[in-house]
Amino acid sequence: MINEYIEKVVVHEATGGRQGKDRKQQVDVYFNFIGSCQVPQKADIEKMD
């Protein structure tokens, strides 16, 4: 059922080493009828308060 809402998922190359807390990886989820939706980062949410 969830497949009905997701058009595609794009997984980018990881940065920050092979493992550990500095490793980051971007994942883009494209929804049907919406497109790409940006989820705010924790720092951005704290600035809004």
C-alpha cells in the first residue's frame, strides 16, 4: 500500500568515512502528487522556537 504514495527513492553516496558518528548519507524520497519534500534539520527546527 505504501508503494502507491512513493514515486522513487534516490540514495546518494555516503560521506565522512566508512563508519562512525561523522558518516552522513542523503536520501531523497519523491512522493506521487507531491514531488520532493524537504524535511527540516534539527538545527532549523531549534531556530524556529
